[in-house]
Amino acid sequence: MGEIWILLKLLRWMTNYFAEKGIDNPRLDAELLLAHVLQLDRVGLYLNYDRPLVTEELDIIRPLVKRRGQREPLQYLLGSTEFWSLEFIVTPDVLIPRADTEILVEETLGRAESEGQLLDVGTGSGAIVISLARELPNWQMVGLDISAEALAIARKNLEKHQVADQVKLLQGDLAELPVQQYDLIVSNPPYIAEKEWDELMPEVRCFEPQLALLAENNGLDCYQKLADQAISRLKSKGWLLVEVGYQQAEAVKKIFVASGLANLSVREDYSGQPRVVGGQLLKQK
Ligand SMILES: C[S@@+](CC[C@H](N)C(=O)[O-])C[C@H]1O[C@@H](n2cnc3c(N)ncnc32)[C@H](O)[C@@H]1O
């Protein structure tokens, strides 16, 4: 006869196992994974600590624990993540939206009039454009991405959040943005430099799409391309707003100024790192 696993015992075992594997928040991950499989919320877990798990449940949990131990991101195992208090479907085809990117959403909302046109470049799961569409119901928005697989996930998220009428998805390269005039262009583009690759956490390096992460020219290539085109794609007084990586804000500001953008702004994230750079087009070229 197999060993009897009550919930608390399994939770402790998973926490130790995840800690041994170098996972940052082993207890939290163990709780979230168990809660997901048992279809309980975290309070429900605490109330069921003495409940024995049946073989069928253990059979589902075992491979998920193994995958998390191999550092596969929890969000891919759960199939979803939260961003801007909304739940987004995520698969290995899309970058997992990060809490820091909510700063970009906040900065964009701070510059939005009651109606307008917005382009989100490198939309991935659609987290940014969908959060903005929910906040700005009178705006028309476009989410552009080079990856057809990412756009298929973005499409599901548009439908889930009922903004499919408001947001159009386009497959394309950020080197050739649609020839149209926008009030706001926003982007969280790839910005990791090749030389930083080996330092990334295994969750990122081994599981998230490389296409979503790496950029040439020391991580600055996409900013240059976006700034070069923004001046002909923004309406007068329109803004280009981008998320930037650690220590990139100064370089991105220089790129923006050289491209003809003005009123440069830098917004820090909640850990005090420069996170979003903005530049305004004062006159159409
Ligand atoms: C850092 S991810 C951002 C995803 C999402 N906007 C977010 O913030 O969670 C960058 C996105 O840019 C897309 N991308 C990469 N190279 C691109 C290119 N040349 N043109 C358009 N999109 C590109 C990737 O597929 C990926 O979805």
C-alpha cells in the first residue's frame, strides 16, 4: 500500500523540494500549485490541511512538481497570471507579464485623453493593450507582434476580457510599423543584451521565448527603431512610452532626443529603478 499524503505533509515536502532546487518563494509556489490542482483558493488549502490526497490527485501533482523543480515558471504550469488585476492566459509562446510593466500602463493612462488611437508594439499576451482598453473604452487600439503564436494567445485574452471590438491584432515587425497616426505608441520591447543572457534566471533563460527577450546593439536596438519611426507615426503632441531595462534609461533618453522627441520623462518602478521612458512629438516632421 502506498504512503498516505495529507495535504499539509505534501505542502511541506514540496516546499523543501522547491527550496533545494533554488526556487525563490518555495512555500508560495507549493501553495499556488496545490491550490490550482485541488481547485481551492489559498484559504481553502489552510482549511483542508488534514485532508488525505487521493491517487488521482497525486498523479496530477507529481509531474507538475517535477516541472517546477526543473525551474519551469509557475505561471506556465498554471496557464495564467495576473496583471493589472486581470487574469491573462499565458503559455510558453508569450512572455509572462511582469508587475513592473504596470508602471507603463499607469504612465500611459496619465497621458490619455478621453479618446484616441494607440499602438502597442510587441504585444505578446496582450496584457498592456488589454489593460489599457479596459480603462479607456473610447480608444481604438492595435496590438502588434512578430510572433503568430503570441498573437493567438493575445486573441484569446482579448476575447476573455471582451475587448475584441476595440483592439485589432496585427502581425508585423517593429522595424516597419503601420503607416498610421497614433496619439500614443507604447512598448515593452525585447531589451536584454546578448552578454546578459547567461545571468538570467533559469525560469527566464530556459523557458520564456528568446524572441521576447533579446535585442541587438546592447539591448537598445528596438528603442532605436521605435524612436526613428515614432516621429512619422505620432500625431503632434503624441507620446512614445517604453519600458526599459536596468541601466538603459539614459541611453534610451539619448536615442529619443536624437530622433526628435521632446519633454523626456523617466518614471521609476516601486523598487526605485528607472522603468519607463517617455518622449513627446511636438511637431510633425
Ligand atoms: C518583452 S515582450 C513583451 C510582451 C508584452 N507586451 C508584455 O509586456 O508582457 C516583447 C514582445 O515583442 C515581440 N517582438 C520581438 N521582436 C519583434 C519584432 N521585431 N517586431 C514585433 N514584435 C517583436 C515578442 O514576440 C514579444 O511578444
